[in-house]
Amino acid sequence: MAFILILIGLALLFAISWPIALCLMILVPFLWLLSIPFRIVGVLLEAALALIRQILLIPARILGFR
């Protein structure tokens, strides 16, 4: 569904201003490629914080608290 909305939006933009639409069609894949390292860092940071949280909650789990 989101893909269809993006396609319709791109078609409307192409009808209104084709140079901007062509520029977006060229730039969006490069922006997606640039965002990959930030996504990887986000996943690693989330995993590290979850590990620290679990380590800090070990005494509570041993005592039986949830």
C-alpha cells in the first residue's frame, strides 16, 4: 500500500515538475545507501543497551522480581 502511494505521489510530482521528480528518482537510492551505516549503528547501540539493562537486572531476577 505504501509503495502505491509513493508511486502515485511520484507520478503527481512528475506531472507538476518533472525535473524535481527525475532528481528524486536519482537521489533516493543514494540516500538509502547512505542511511545503511546509521541503521547498523542504531541496531548495535540498541543491542548494547539491552545487554547493559539485562546485566543490571540480574539481582532483581535472582530475588524473584519481574
